[in-house]
Amino acid sequence: MDLRKLVLLHSNDMHGDFFAEKQHDKMVGGLSLLSGYINSVRTKSPNTVFVVSGDMLQGSILDTEYRGISTIDLMNLLKPDVVTLGNHEMDYGLSHLLFLERCAKFPVINANLMIKPTGTRLFKSHHIMELNGIRILFIGIITEDILHLTPSDPILSTFVNVQEAALEVEKICNNYHSIDIDLTVLLTHVGYENDIELAKLLSPDLGVDIIIGGHSHTFLDKPTKVNNILIAQAGVGTDFIGRFDLVINMDTNSIHEYEWNLVPITDETCQQDKLLKHLLLNYTEQIENKYDKMLCRMKSSLKHPNRYEETQAGNMFADILKSSTGVDLFILGSGSLRKENLPEIVTLKELKEFYPYDDKIYALKITGSDLKEMITGFWDLYYRQLTHEFYQYSEGFQVVFDFSTGDVLDIFLNGNPIVADKVYTIGLQNFHFLNMEKNFGISIERVSKIREPKCVCTSAIQVFEEFFSNNNDLGGNVVGRILQLNHNLQES
């Protein structure tokens, strides 16, 4: 029996998590420690592959300032063997993404991003590499369900759903297994639940062995096995890296045995990559003067520990946008606040890293009945786990949701129930406005009946910068705008 060892390291959703942070007297995460770990594994185990399943970009001021070029420079020093695209790779536009791919010194694969008129793929669908005689086929997948999360170019299209993605995987496997592939790995950016669905749809005869996923930021205790396919993901950021220690049966082109670990990246176990650290410092020095100016000092830091609950920061940021736009209610995407804490001393750098995805703001005039349908529509999708979104509400709003039944029990605005035929003005970020039907179950056409939705702000980050620059001694509280009754029933 011909058995050969292979180490497969994997990351996903790194989101500009470039710098180590101090936690319990040790430094955790960051690219220099991550690179040090990868380099040490490559030294000890020459048969090592490192892959990334999307969303390298966004989340850091270094990334936004240089429109991803800095991230690609840093990734070039990490030397991934292959990466696939996530939705945030599209944030700077299609043409810029194609430029970034030219800057990358590693293969970027995606099987299903296409030009609409011709159906031409924009990227190589797959990558085959050979290591110690082991031939590995990598296929990159993203679906329209995920691509809708970012503004996309009108000439860009992709598969509508996981079912069509499965057919494309089948096509690629059928065309390239003829060259005696020993291991087939899907690099996906569709979310953990969709990875499970995709695995169910794939015929065992295709020989897909592993799905390395992204997008849902899922931490696992062990890989999930579905249809004899191992599914793994490494959470979010650079605090951890996934590691498969594989033994490949070359006679049957299959995994003979495996061990998987979610490896913590700390200075106790990893040596820093000094070259990468030096490049990070160079980029940091170039932007320090521009972004380190202090905006204000608050009473205390603002917490955002969990995007799926009301938070101090969520309340304040929703209130700021409500006040600046003059709407009756602002509904803020909870995921647009990307860190767990906005510190007491607010600098422009801290603000932009806390709220990295700048966006336009739209105001909608809708009836009370449509507003109730929006709110109940979201909570129904949330209860049935059909959305990864969550929302923070501005001052004066309260929703009471029962997890035991999935029902919205009460909705109040300024202490009063919503009146069906009254007209309310609602504020939304452009991203959430464009995805109303997806996340609220109500169409843009429906909320355009009274008045065409109006762009009332072209840059939310400018509103936040102005507010913090002109206010001090700020504080924030969780006051019961979202009451999730019987929450533990959903978690059990």
C-alpha cells in the first residue's frame, strides 16, 4: 500500500487582521506570527500546502487606504499555495480585483464568476499542484447568494445557488480526474450551512475529499463529515489556523487517515516572521500621521461583543445616523461594526477599523403596515436561520421577539405601537437597502410606492467622524431595544 503524508493548512475571512493583540499576557494572532507558524510547519514537513478560502480584504485601515494592494503585498510574503475569492474581494470593483490578481504571486481560483454576455470565466476555475507525487485538485466556489452581499459589477454573474455550483464542481472533476488526482479540495466561500448542502449534492464518484469553507466565520471542534466529505473552517481573522495532517492512499486516491486541529497562533508557539513584520511597520508608518488624530475621549469604551444582540456600540451608531438624517427609525446592519470594542480614546484609525465598510445612506417613506412587515419578515428569516444578518435599532424603537415560537410579539416606536396607515421615514445603509427582499422579505418596489427612496448621505463614515469630533464624554448602554425572550430555547 502506497501511503504518503501531507499537511494542509487553511485560513479564511482574514479581514485585515494584520497585527497581534495582547491577550492574557501573550500576543495572539497577526500576520507575522501566522507566517512564522506556517514557515515552521513548512520547514518540519516539506509536504505542506497552505490555502485561503476568501475574504483576505477589508477590515483594516491598511487595506482600505491602499485598496487591497497592501493586503496582496503581505499575502505574497505568506506564500499561500492557492486562494479563492470571497465577497469582499469584490468591494473595490471588478476592474480593481483583476488588477489585484495580477499583483498576486499565488494562484487565485474561482469556477463560477463569469461575464454575463458571453459566460466567460474571469478566473481559472481550478488549480492542480503536485507535492511528493501527490496530485491535488483545488476548485474555487462562490454563489450569487453570497455575492449579493457586496456591490457587484453589472456585467458580472455567477451561479444562483448551491445546486448549480454542485453541477460545476461535477464538470471540473469529470474533466480533470483523468490525470490521476489523489486529493480533491473545494475552497468555498458560501458559509458552513451551504457547505453541508453542497456536500450532500456531490456524488461520491466525483472523489471530492475536503471542503475548506469561509464566509460564516464558523469555529469547529472537529471537521463535519457529510457524504464522506470532510468540511472544515477556521473561524475568522488570524488568531487560529486550521491544520489537517493527512495520510493519502495513492492506490485508491483517497484519505487513508487524518487528524485536524484548530491551532492557536500565539507568541508562545510561533516565531515572528521579521520580514513580514518589517513590511507591516512600513505600511503603518505611512498612514500614522493621517489617521492617528484623536477625535474624542468617551466616558468608557463601547462594546460590540456579539453582532446577534443589542450592543452599546450598535445603539450609539444607529442613534448617530438617525440624528444626522432626521429619520424616524434607523436600522443599522450589525455586521458593519467589525470589532468587539471601540476604545475610550477614539482616533480616526480606530473609528475606520471599527466601521470599515463605508456606505451611502438611504431614506425610505413607508407605511406602518410595510414597516411591520419588514421587521417581522427579518425576524422570521432570523428564526429559521435563513439569514446571517442582524440589525441594531435607533433610540425610541423596541421589538419583542419570542424564540420559542418565532413570533414578533410587540413593536413600538417612541412608546407607541406602529400605526398601519401612518407614514414613517426609515434609514438604511445602501447595502441593506439593495438587499431588502433578501433580508426583510419586502421588495424595493414595495417601499418605493409613497416616494422614491432617497440617498441622504454619501458617506456614513464622514457622519461618524464629524459626530465624534464634536462630542466628548460620551457613553452607551444596552437599554432593551431588542428583547429576545426564551433565547436559550434556540441555542439548545
